[in-house]
Amino acid sequence: VAKGTRKRVVGVLLGQVVRGKIDCLNSFAVPFEEDSRNPAVFYLDHNYVENMFRMFRKINTKERVVGFYSTGPSIRPNDLRIFDVIQPFTKESVTPPVFCIIDIRPDRPDLPITAYKVIEEVSRKDGQMKVERSFAHVPCQMGAVEAEEIGVEHLLRDINDPTVSTVASLIKGKMSGLATLTEKLVEAKDYLEAVGRGDLKAHPEI
């Protein structure tokens, strides 16, 4: 939510399309205003989108505009109109752009992201064909590349929580490491026993 207001935030998603799947790696917010009393009235600075995207391309030429996001928590009437504004920037991508709703409520128990795509449905009314557009849900996952995971680990390592003693945190870390080692050893044991029984073929790399 925009600071000091109850208004939502709208932004552009940047990323790559790999084998028909969108991999979103970056984003930036866009100047956006909408009239709460009249849903048909809104403002989105497309010149800002064009200038920002040009600057991002100087840093990473592989990134493309793959969609847009909103701090929901639900689909609103203006979202299809925002889609029309963002769509011209996604012409370089073969996959249709996605719309992601970011639910920023702290009490949400599951993944705070819901992804959608625009679909067209043909209906017949009064003997005339009519095409109606709507949002359809698409599955999504949240993850991190290896470089991001390493960076987060280093940041967490330097955070000092005064409520937890250093000795307690060290013991907790060693116990967690031993538990992971135990899981790996059990996995290796099961594999070796399966090879010994002839249930699996020995893998030369292992």
C-alpha cells in the first residue's frame, strides 16, 4: 500500500520467458492513481514505464516486460484497462503477460502471490457474437537463484538478535546442520541397500 494512504501500488514485472514459462526476476513501481468513486477513471504514467524499462535494459539486456503487479488483495475493474496499457511493452515476449496480485496482509498463511492471465470468451447475446475478457488463474511458485540465497545467508549471519544468546544460536545452528546430515546419510544408506539388493543400478557419478 502506498505510504500514508490506503491506495494500492501498481508496478511492472521484468524477467525472461524460458520454455513457455515466465521467470520474473525484477520489478519497479509506476506512478498510478485511480478514483475510488469512479472505477473507470485512473492514471498510469506509460512514459515513466518506457523510460524505466530503457534504463533497466542497460543493466540487463535479457530482461523483458513480462506483466504487471498490484497490491490487491483482489482483482479490480481497472485491472483489464491497466493490462491494455502494459501489453504494448510485452511485444518482445512470446508468452502473454501475467498479472500478479501481491497480498501484503501480514496474517496471510499461504503464498502472498496470485498470478493470472487474460483469456477471451465468446458468448452469444441477442443473436450477436460478443467477446468478453476475464482473468484466469495460473499456477506460480516463489523461489530464489543461488546468488540470492547466498546473499541472504550472509545477511542473516550478521544479524544479532539480543533476545537470543550467542551460545544458544550456535547450538541451534549445529543441531540443524546435524539433522540435515542425518537425512543425507539415511538417503545414502537407502540407496546403497537398494543397489545391494539389485533394486537399483549403480550410478557411476554417485
